[in-house]
Amino acid sequence: MQINRLFEIVYLLIQKATPPAAGQAESSAPGQDNRRITASQLAAHFEVSKRTILRDIDALSAAGIPIYTTQGKGGGIFIHDHFVLNKAVVSEAEQKQILFGLQSMAATELAQADQVLGRLKSFFASPGKEWIAVDFSRWGHSAADNAKFETLKNAIIHEFAVSLNYLGPHGESNGLEVYPLKLSFKSKAWYLQSFCVTDNAYRVFKFTRISQLTALDTPFDSKNYQTPPLASVEEPALPNFVDVQVRVSPHAMYRVYDEFAEGDITLNQDGTLTLRMPQAPWVCDYMLSYGLAVEVLAPQQLRDEMLGHIEKIKSKYAP
């Protein structure tokens, strides 16, 4: 029995029972009740047997939905008038919010959002302007990322463990058994909040560092675990910040606005930039990732550290 088919049967009966709009004529033949549909018509619509449709009707009636059948000429299946959804209860603005929300959810295939979206568009008589599209995958990694996301989504929903390898700041951990609790998106990256059975601790894994992800047959009860905060992600918070003055070539300026919050960028009168950056060991490596497109002007301590970094790099390539 398909839940989706049951939903659509109710939807079709509601559509049948909804009165036509003002000025719109009913299409039924004389003596025919336009609110009704036969089991044979439903069977043809869903490409199943008439017996399957009758079982579906019994299941819907048992669930408390007021669906009735009548025999003879002009008979068929219909839904009680009082069950018909009144579209006027939901304002046009609210209808748009519902549709826009489903559009943003469609990428996760949550609750078959695409099919529900199509039905609501039809029911609301909305042209369905699509203003948002969501793709969780990285450029050039769509198939792998979507497969990984789908595995984690199913594991979270159905509450079973996964096995994964993870490359963190302290090296690679292989064959970790993990109870996945929640996927969260923050600051341009996805994170898996989980309980790691191998480490007997709550852990947060960055999505892009997960590899060899495999679903296991081990069930767990999510009610016994609390979702760890994202603050526990591998990189600890760095409370100390410093203002760094840099000269950036025009062709690399886009990276600054991609990677820094607008409030952390100051455009100086001389055309240079002042960037608010954490005091961290990786700052030199980050600046060097720009190559010749960036020159650090201040503070002097960072300039000296950059020079020392460059000398160490040169020594690796010396004859």
C-alpha cells in the first residue's frame, strides 16, 4: 500500500467535492453526480487493480476519513462535504509562503516535497513561481555529495548507525561507528552532529571531510541522545582577533568578499583593505594561498612571520 496513493485519492475526491468557481460550468452529464468517481476510474488513473483501490478506500475509512461509496447508476466514491478544505482559510500570501517553503525543501526530498508541491500548486491555482533552488553538492562533486547526503538523511530519519572515515586536524580516523543525529548548515559548510560509539563521545563532523560512508544495520534510539552544539566542531573558537592591512589585486578581490563577513572588511582611503582576522597559526598559510595577489602591510609581526614562512618554503625547493 502506497501512502502517496492514499494521499492522492483524498486529494482527487476533495477536488471533485470542491464547488466550481463562479461562472465556471460543471462538466457532468445530466443525472450524473460530478462529486463522485468510480473505483474503475481510480484504478485506471493509478494503473492498479480495482481490488487494490477498494482496499485503499477501506484503509482510508478506517483511518477516520469520511469516504463513502454508493452502488448503481450514478454511484461511485465520494468524500463528505464537511471534509472539503476551504482554500479561503489560507490567504494568498500564506499560500505563497507554503509553496516557497516546499520549494526550498524539495532538494532534501523530505516527505516527497516535489509531489506535494505539485498538488498544492494545482489546488491553490498558483502558477508556482520558483524563486529559490537548493543544491547541497559542491561544484564538480554532485553525484558523490548527493549520495553521501542521502545516506546520512536516511540514517537520521530511520535511526541506524553509519560507519565512516574522518580526516580532522589531528589526522585520519578510520572505521568510526557513529549514530547520526542531525545535519546542520553553517557558514558555507554542512556538519554532522552525532554520537560517536567508537570514541564514546558526542562529535561534530564536517561533511566534506567524511569519506567511506556506509550505512550499518545497527539501530539506535535518538531519544537517548542529545544533539551536540556546533561549537564543538574540531576547530576551537579563537577569541583573539587582529586587524591586518593588506593590498589586494583587483582580480583576487572577489575572494575577500567570499570568505570574510562584510563587517570584517574596511576599505581604506589609499585603496588597501583592513581585515579582521583571528590570531591563529594558519593565517600565514591563508595569506600565501593568494600568491602574488596579496601583500601584507601590517602588523609588522605578521609580515615577519610571512617572511619566515616563505624562507621555509624556499628551503624545501632548494637544490
